[in-house]
Amino acid sequence: MSNKIDKPKQTAPQLITKMKSKGITFKYITEEKAAEYLTDKNNYLRTAAYRKNYQKYNNGLNIGKYIDLDFSYLQELSTIDMHFRFLVSKMCLDIEHDLKVRMLKDIETDSTTDGYDIVNTFLSHNSYIIGKLEATSASPFTSDLIHKYFTVQRVYNPKKGKKENKITLYDDCPAWVLLEMLTFGDFIKFYEFYYSTRSYSKISFPVINLVKSLRNGAAHNNCILADLAHGTSRPPAEISQAIAKIASINTTQRQKKLSCRPMLEFIALLYTYILIVSDKVKHHRTLELEDLFFNRMLQKGGFFLKNELIKSNYEFACKVIDFLF
């Protein structure tokens, strides 16, 4: 069956009826207010995404319907996820800044490079990044740097019927300038390129790529906490070993929770944060982290007392935060 037939466009009241048919209750909000919420504040797809954290009846009169799921629970999970994404974004910016500072410090003391040759080699092997730089060559934020440190020519593009900026030489740009123009994902690519052939202390590539994935999810406003069930993810050994030091988390709990991709990425973020970020910044961000987990998330904690999946994930995250911070 096609989506057009199975999932046609529906009004907010129709979506409310659909949710009720699936066992979702409206004990804490009227159906009218819920419809207003879906119309003016959040859409159905994003609100209903968190239903994946709830089980369904396997038999009986309510077979196929959700167990103990109220619309207000979905609202609260959506709000918590919003605060979570905001905090993740800030923590990733902190990590990005300090990773760059450390990388430039290593390049400064590295006698094998002048800071220019590594950029030339890196871009030679990653031409798609040159294309991304060309695309931002007219940006008010990067235009001056690109035209100062790269050879840029106006070249006619027959497919588009107009002239475009093309970078023809990139051997006169140092690493400390390139870092200011790279996206987070491309910076991680450069980070891996540089440290893969050097013995400097670094964040391992599997760990930093988990952080990158979480950062991308937050930056694209994805519903990160929509599915907290354990899955098939395998944590890097150092992450597993770090969590194994927490006495209140047994082996089974560690393996289950770290198999959940969102949880694994968040733990990788916390682990990287304590290794990289300066103490002053860490102090202020820790206050935000603790406020979110130990205050805001508990405001309507009663909603989730019967949901073992949500409770156990929350408790696991809190134990890791307590241990690391």
C-alpha cells in the first residue's frame, strides 16, 4: 500500500482521532488544546515520534494499542529533547573550539610541516571540500579569507549559464586559516588526516565520529530521544572501559545502554568533553548539564514512572554524569 493511501493528509482533529484509536489518552490536556498544539506549536510527525519509547499490547481487547501513553507525555518528551539538543549543540561548539586550539598547538611544534603543505595535501585528497569553499566564496563571513589565501578565478559554467568562482590553487593557505572555514564535519576530516600519521595525543577517530554524528543530529533539529531502545551499536573499547569503572552500572546495563545509538553518542560526547574542554568553560557547562538532568527533566518525572525504558536510560545517563563530572 502506498503512503498516499495509507497516510493521507489529515487535519489536527483527525490526527487526534487517529491517536485515540491507537490508545493514546488525553488526561492532562483537552483534545481541543492538543489540536491547537499540533497546529500552532509542533507538528504531528515530531510530536508522535516519541511513541517509539512505548510498548503496545500484544493480545487482548487492546491489542496493537499503546500501553500507558498520554499525549502530554509526548509533549514533555518533545520539550526535553529540545533542551537536550540546545545543550548538545553548545557542548559540541566547546569541543570544536578546544580541539582546534590543541591541533594548532601541535602543528606549531611539528617540525615536519610548515602548516601550508598539510593543507595542500589534504585538499588534494578531498576535492569536494574545495567545492564547498567555492560555494562560500561570496559569503560575508569567509569571502575575504578565501580570496586572500586561495587563487580564485571567475570561470563560466555552461550548465548554469553564468560565471562562478573557482579555486585553482590552494598551496598558499595555512592550517590556522583553513580551520576557520571548515564545517565541523570537514574539520573532523582534517583532524583525522593530520593525526593519522602522527603520534600526538588525540581523541580517537571512532569516538570523535560519534560526537560528530550527535552534533549533526542536534544541528539538523532531529528528534534525538525518539527511540531509546537498545539496538546494535557497538561502543569503542575506550568508551566501554570508561563506563565499566562506574560501580553502580553492571555489565548487562552497560552493554544494553551503549547499544542504543543516541545514548552511545551522548556518552561519547561527555567522555570527549572532559578530556578536551578547558576547566572554566567546563564549569559553566556542567551547571547547565546538571540543571537539565537533575532539575528540568524531573519537573514532570511522574509522567514516566511506569516506563522502564525511559527511566532506565535517564538513570544510566545520570550515573555517567555523576561519575565524569
